[in-house]
Amino acid sequence: MNFKLTIEPIPQCNWGISLAHVLPPEVWNTLRREVYKKGNYTCEICSCIDRKLHCHEEWTYDERKKVQKLKDVHCICEYCHDVKHWGKSVVEVHNGKKPKDYLDTLEKHFCEVNGCSLDTSLRYRVKQGDLAQYRSKRKYTVDFGRLEPGKLIKTWSKGSRK
């Protein structure tokens, strides 16, 4: 299954560890606005231009070394972002933060973007759920790579004084 839109399970030990949570708001807002501009204010996955945009962090995993490394950040729409974080979306629906039919909307979006059936979507979600459970049983270190928060803050601080 080679999908354009994928689910990206984050190890439970690293939930909430993201640039959005560790950078000062002014630095994060500057970065995400740059990402939106670079993406031409268009979802890089489904090409949508009329939904709220999100700045999505793409991570890679070294399962042997147990390292979660930030690869890049992307401009994607709210639906694509909520599919990427399927587990979080499920929790938000069950906690009443999203409408009860929201998961159906996301599933339909997943199928449309990937040109697949509901059955294929379900099998894929089960596979990614298994991966999420596997990762959540382990402790991963986080590597922000070229987007290391200290470097971004330092760069932003220099640029904001001009």
C-alpha cells in the first residue's frame, strides 16, 4: 500500500513533543507562516485551498536505535492533518471535541485522496494501529535535526532585532 495520505503513529512517550509545543509562540508562528507561504497556501497532500491549514511535522523512526527524528515540516489541510494523527482524532471525537461523524469524514477523505476502498482504509488503519501499539511500548529519543528548537530560537532572535 503506497498511499499519498498516510497515518503517522507517534510513540506515546513523545506525545506533545513537537515544535509547536516547545518553541515560543512567536517563533512557532513565524515558522508555520513560512511553511504556508512555501506551500503556496495549498495542502501539499490533497491540493485543497479552502480548508484551514496546519503545519505538520514529518518524523522518521530508527526502530533499532529508538530515535524519532524530525525530517521536515509541511503545509497540509486540517483533514489531512487529522488523518495523519488518526489516534488523536479518535480521542477528540470520543471526548466530544469533534462531531460524532468526523471520523467518517476523515475516512472518506482518506479514501478519496488515496483512491482506495473503505475496506482498504480499514485494513490500513488496523496495520497503523498495530504500529502505534508497537512504538508506544518503547522509549524513543527525539532528534529535531536541522530544526532544533535552540537553533530556531537563536535565528529568530537575530532576525527580529533587524
